[in-house]
Amino acid sequence: MEQLVNASVQGIQISGIRKISNLVATYKDALTLTIGQPDFPTPAHIIAAGKRALDENRTVYTPNAGMPELRRAAAAFVRTKYGQDYNPDTEVIVTAGASQALDITLRTILEPGSEVILPGPLYPGYEPIIRLCGGIPVYADTTGTGFKLTAELIRSKLTDKTRAVVLCYPSNPTGRVMDASELADIAALLQDRQLFVISDEIYSELVYDGLGHRSIATIGGMRDKTIVINGLSKSHAMTGWRIGFTFAPAYLTQHMVKVHQYNVTCATSISQYAAVEALTNGLDDAEPMKAEYVKRRDYMHGRLVAMGMPVEKPEGAIYLFPSIQAYGSSSMEFAMKLLEQERVAVVPGDAFSVHGEGYVRLSYAYSMDVLTQALDRLERFVSKV
Ligand SMILES: Cc1ncc(COP(=O)(O)O)c(C=O)c1O
């Protein structure tokens, strides 16, 4: 009977990140740097709002696109923080995490045979959805441009089948961000073309060094073709609450909300009440986390450089993506040997497309104590190979 399972579903794989995390669970003494979720608790005022919603029996469906007050709070948040301008009544959808936001976006815009240009290496959440839609992922290799998707790279991949270009900055897995002029170059290339831009900004609150987050949707001509994806998983340490958002022009949102309705009806009501609190009284909840992440990033980056591992200094998110090319093994072999010999788990770069081969991803969403021990072990490991 298994041959009757939809061929596209048979063709997709469990993500490499989950595979390695599942494997690590069998090594009881391993230190793991694999997970991409904040190690901080959800701020107490948000938890209290969730509890209050339960006590007040707020346990029924909300409007499909999400509670109006949450859509208003989300639109106000991105306006204040990033200068994005969206009408909460017609241009915002509350989703079950950014993951579902990506799903409804891609399902709304792709046809079988549509090509989607993606920066590689990249978070593995896009490719399977594109394939389930019958679309074709087209990776642009960013390893020669400091992991940034440039206008030239996009131009080299554009065809008459290109339906969308994905930007994911700050990036998972590289932590790189795009500056205004880099985004302006891309906007100049794309603004008159018949295609969409999907801008995954889930790490927008985790940009360091005073740089500030820039969204391509705020550049002239781009708002009308851009779907911005965001959410509370990383900014407010709320991965398990499952709250994400799409911000997109009304002509698109009206179609996306249909896919969303038949997919989940609405995001969880309790989580939506908590999210209202997060986005009204917790505007700067990410700040203390950010301060801690910056310390960890600097420490990790310094240690990797001192061990002779080539690595870009990330300006955002919670990852470092050093090269392991000098050690003569594939990223999977490197990760497996590191786990077996030193009991440290990292994610092999090939989990982030073929362009991640030759790298590993280290998450620093862990305490300094764990990071210090893990880096001591990594140092011992690389000094032997
Ligand atoms: C780039 C990127 N997009 C989307 C997601 C999904 O986030 P959520 O927990 O909101 O579904 C993640 C999660 O790690 C991510 O790294």
C-alpha cells in the first residue's frame, strides 16, 4: 500500500536538523549545539496573559485571519520597529508559527513547474513545501558572497518560470544580514518583474551591533510583490506557542487567508491572547536576550578564529556557520566523528542544501557554560584531525 502515498510526499525527507537532534538524544552525555530555539523562558507577563485567557475561557475559534486586536498589534509592531506599513484588517494573517506562514504563502503563489530562487545554504523549511506544490527550488550559491543573496546571483538564476525569490535575513544558518544598499540592488532588479519576493524576517529582532533590521518590503516598488513572514518564536522565546504572521498586500492576503482557513481555521486562541500581550507590553522583550546572544556570539566567534576555523562573523540570529573544509571530511562525517569522539552535536551544513556542504552550524542558544565546554571539546577534536 505504501506505493499509494503521494509521490511528492514520498520524495521529501525529515529535515537534517531533526535527524541529528534525534540521533543526539541517544547519546546521553552529549553536549548539543543543534537546536534553533531560544534558551530563555517566555517572558512572565506573556505567560500570565495566556493563563488569563484560559481562566476567562477564551477557548473558541477566532476569526480566520486572527483576532483583530492581535492583527492591529502586529501591524503596529512592525510599523514602529521596521517602518513597514500594513493594514491590519486586510493585510495581516496570524498563522501557526512562521512555518505555516511559509506554507500558505507558497501554496498561494506556486503552480506546478514554478521556480523559486533561494539563497543556499538556507533553513530547510522551504524546499519540501515548494516540492509539494510541484515547484522547483533553484538555489543560488552564496558561499562566494559572504552568504548574501546578491542581485547578480539572482539575475543568473532568473528564467521566465521564476515565480518567487526567497530572502531570509538575518539568515538561518549563517547569521548574516543584508544592508540597505544590498537590498536596494535586489529591489532595482526585481521591482518591474512579474514575480514575488518572500522575505522571511523571523530573526528581525535579533540583529546586533546597532545595525537594525531592514526589510525589502520598505523599499520603493517592492511592497506590492513582497510577502513578509515573521513571528514570535525567536523574538519572544515562544516557539511552542506557535504564533507567526504574514504581512502582504490585500490582493494577495485575500487569497492566502483561504488557504489558511482550510488548513488550520485559525491560530490557537490562547496563544493569540498571549501574543497580544507580547506585541503591546513586550515591545522590547528581545533586548535582554539580545545582550546575552551578543556575548555568546563574540565568545564563540573568537574561539573558532583562534582554533583556525574560517567563519564569517554573524550580525544576527543565533548561529555560526564555520567552514570545515580543511579537515578532509564531509560535513556529515565531521559531525558524526565529533559526536562519537567528543560528544558534541552540531548540524552538518548539507542539512541546509548542497551549498552548505563543507560547513557546520553551531547554535548559541545555550548557556555560556555549555558553550565553553562544547568549544573546549571542539578545539581538542580539530587539533587532532
Ligand atoms: C528562517 C526560519 N524561518 C521559519 C522558521 C519557523 O519558525 P516558527 O517556529 O515560527 O514556525 C524558522 C525556525 O527555526 C527559521 O529558522
